[in-house]
Amino acid sequence: MANKVETVPGSVRALKYEQITDLSTAKSLNPPDDAAFAFIQADTQAVRWRADGADPTSSVGMPLPKDTLFQCTCNLTEIKFIEQTSGATLNVHYFGI
């Protein structure tokens, strides 16, 4: 199956990029105050996430397979990620309206 290509609407502004390399414990994102949404990609290994403020574990939470792009429009300060397998990296790009 081919990877889906996401596009960013022309009326948004790119605000910040961050890469989280240590996901051995649950980690929160660090969005700018004016971020409306983020594109998130698990790189090298799959991760799990929860958007209710609780910590995911390597077996509990929503799975995000490696190389999958996830557009997160939830509360960016409450979502947390953890690796399913050692060595996961998370690439995050924040956007504002």
C-alpha cells in the first residue's frame, strides 16, 4: 500500500519543528502557545499515544506505526507518547491558523 501524502492548507503558518528522541518513558509535546494542530510521525519504531493526559505504555494507548503521518488536532499539551519498541523517534511540526 502506498503512503498517503498529507497537504497543509495555504492559510496556516508553520510555527515550530521538534524531534523527540528519548521515548523510553511517556513524553508530552512542547507546542508553541499559538499552535492549532501538529503533524506527527513516528520514525524508526512504532509508538503509542493518549490524548486524555494519562500516560500511555508500550501496550496501552493508540498505536502509531512507524513512518505514519498523524495530524493531531486535539489539545497538544495533553497528548503523550511512548515507544512500543526501543529506539523510536518522534518528528513533530506545529502549525497555527
